[in-house]
Amino acid sequence: MARSDEAEWWFNAVYAAVQEIPHGKVTSYGHIARLLGRPERPRQVGVCLKHLPTFSTIANHYFHSNNVPWQRVINAKGIISPRGPGSTQRQAVALRQEGVTVSTGTLGELMVDFGTFGWFPSSLPSEGSASSEAEAEAEAEADEEGNG
């Protein structure tokens, strides 16, 4: 089934945002939703990641499991959410390979300490650098005008 333009935009926005999570850090589905201006959509972030194509399935797709670090997104309690048989263990292995400590809770849930490994910026780094570049250009123009 083809996605609507709005759905395609959302999937791509989620994947691009997840690409900005630094190596060795994690964030929540809800935080990705907030960074994209839709704080009411954490579950939809999870849906996007659940449907992230694997590189071998859709080799010509721009976003896929080899270039979107899906493992860096967990639930708001710091727990790895199950998405199918073996999925929590695969995510834990991928996080451990990045140096993230994954512990086991009292109910057997796999957990990450947000205090140590959390990534919760107020905006995406790509948005911050765009603003900084624009401000630097405006300052340079003002300096040129003042000196001319």
C-alpha cells in the first residue's frame, strides 16, 4: 500500500531525526516526536522504526536499517520495547556494540540508564547549525555594511 505524502514525510522525518542521535546515546520515541513538533505521536515514531526497510530488502531506499540507528530509540522508561521474537535481544546487542550498558530489570526487561546514556536536546543538531549559520551570515553582512 502506497503512503500518502504526509505519511511519507513523517517516515522520512523520523528516520532523519534518528540519524542525528550520537553513537553511544539513546533517546525515547516521545522525544523524537517532540523534536519533530508532534509530541502526541510517540507511537507513530515506533511504527516508523518497525517498518524501517532492511538494506537487503529495498536496496534503493534512501533510509534503511544500515543507515538509521534504530537501536538508539527506546521507550520513555528506558526500556527496550519488544517488536517481535528476539527483537529486544537484537537491540541490546546493537547498543552494547556502541558501548551502551544494557541491564536486566526485575521483570526481565532490558533497560538503559538515561542519566548516563540519554540524549535529549531541545532541538535537532541540524536545526541548530542551520540557525547558527544563518546568524553568522547575518552578523557578517551587518559587519560589511557597517564597514562600507
